[in-house]
Amino acid sequence: MDKPPLVTIIMPVRNEGRHIARALEAVLNQDYPRERMEILVVDGMSSDDTRPLVQAFATRDPRLRLLDNPERIVPTALNRGIYAARGEVIIRVDGHAEIARDYVRRCIEGLAQVDAECIGGPIATVGETWIARGIAIAQSSPFGVGNAAFRYSNRAQYVDTLAFGAYRRRVFDRIGVFDEELIRNQDDEFNFRLVQAGGKIWLAPSIRSTYYSRASLRGLGKQYFEYGFWKVRVIQKHGRPASWRHVVPVTFVLALTASLVVSLFTPFSFGFFAVLLPYLAASLAMSVWLGARHGWSYVALLPLAFGTLHIAYGMGFLVGLFHFGLRRNARPVGLRRDERLGTTSR
């Protein structure tokens, strides 16, 4: 390429002081031409040291700008970044993730070679403590996350969604921006909308990134409860789920709950155990298999991590069904054009 396309990296952040320095270093040290990159960190008014850390980086590298996100949620951060972006290709990178040094270059090369509007790669989920590493192992297995290929696959393929995607700018002009109603799942909803509009998303194993998992089962449960809760709204907006994996946890929770209720009014509880025991057997078998690969100390932790993933998501989905049950579908909306710049500092 005589003149590589200008790339805008948008980083929606809030209180990412623990990870932001590593994330920014990974972005700023890309092997892509420096003059063909800009980095927009869109901060949700962080109360920790995220902002001063970003500002310190910005004083050393003029490619980096800090934008304010007073709404403090991810979709408004992404939209503010999109409206301020100059790039022909836009890449989302989170503040608790690290992209490989060749990430941007490989994304641009892939977009030039593959019939796709979005391209990305599998994420390597890691943890910094024993519990976090166990959670990362669970999140990187098909038993834990179903057919979410970007979490574990090393096979090049078209997928329904992925993390930290590189999008052609024209995608946002064609289908709109991120849905600001969705506190969670806004990237899944956007990718669902893209696929429904005839777009393609390509997963390339050569495009690598690292994501830091939650550090506790409580934090993991909160995260996946919110995923399940907001997934209901995504399905409601589109009339169907993007994948079967989105309804499996709630089906399991419903079956478990219904069989438990029935057992309270009958002298037999075979139905409850008929649901629970096969799940526990599968969970234990998968934990032993993964323990043999990653360390036997995780065998006791993994069933708890799997259960947290599935039950929290399923319970969140059930609560979402009640919460959104009477609401009408709404079209995704973004910031008004006259709001797009916000407050900017260097």
C-alpha cells in the first residue's frame, strides 16, 4: 500500500487506572506507521488515576487525545469517539486489554484481503490471581461460553461477533452507531445489526489480544448477570437471538427452577436431579480435562466458575424478561451531531 489508511483507535474507559498504562503502551507501540494513527481515549469521568495517566501519555504523544464521556457508559463513549474520529478504519480497544504489537497492521491487511466489514482475532483471557486465572480458563472454553469463537478458537472463520473489532468507517454511515440504551452488549447488538444488514465479520487467528478477567466470582457473577439482563433487550429489538448460546443458560435455570418447585409439591424429586446431575457431571468432567492442561489446582475452582457464568447469565436473563417485558421496541440512537465533540483535553 502506497498510503496506508488512517486508523482511529477508540478506547472507552472508566476507572481503569490499574490497567490503562499497559493498554496505552500496547496501542502506542504498534508497528503501523505512526502518522497514520490517532488514539481517542473517551473517559467516563474516572475517579481514580486514569485521567492523569492518560494525560501524561498525551503530553508525550500528540496522536493521543482525551475526550470526556459525562454519561459514563460505554456506548456513549464509543459514539463520541466515532463522531470525533478522522480514520478510515475504526478499532475499539478496551482499557483493560492489551493488543499485540502488529494488531493494527494485521487488521488493515486482513480488511484488504478478506470480504468483511469487520475483522478481529481471538482474545487470550488471563488472570492475575489464582481465582482470576480459573475464571479466565472457564471463559476460554466452549463449555463456559458456548460457540463464542473469539474467546477460544484458532481457526479463521466468519463469526457473529468478536471483541476489539476493526470496522470500515462506512459501516457506521450505513447502519448507524452504537445503541446508547444498552449498558451492556452494545457491541454484540451492533455486530448483530451489521450481520443482518448483509455485513460479514472475520476472525483471524493472527490478530491477537489479551484481556484481563474479573478477579472474583462475585465480580464475574455481576458481569454475566448484566450480560443476560441486557441480552433480553437486544433480542427484543431484533426479534430473535443472534445465536443459540444466548438462550441456553436461561433454559437451564428455568428447567432447574421448575423442577425444584415441582419437587416441593410431590414426594419425588427425580426431575430436579435429572437436570442438575448431568450438568454437574459435565462441569466436573470439563474441569478435570482443563485441569490436566492448565493445572490440577483449578479443578475445584472451575465448577464454581462455570456455575457462576451460567446461573448468573440465566438469572439476569429472567430478570430482564420481567423488566423489559412490557417495553416496546426502540430503534438504536446515537449522540446528536451537535454533541459529538464534547469536552476535549490534551
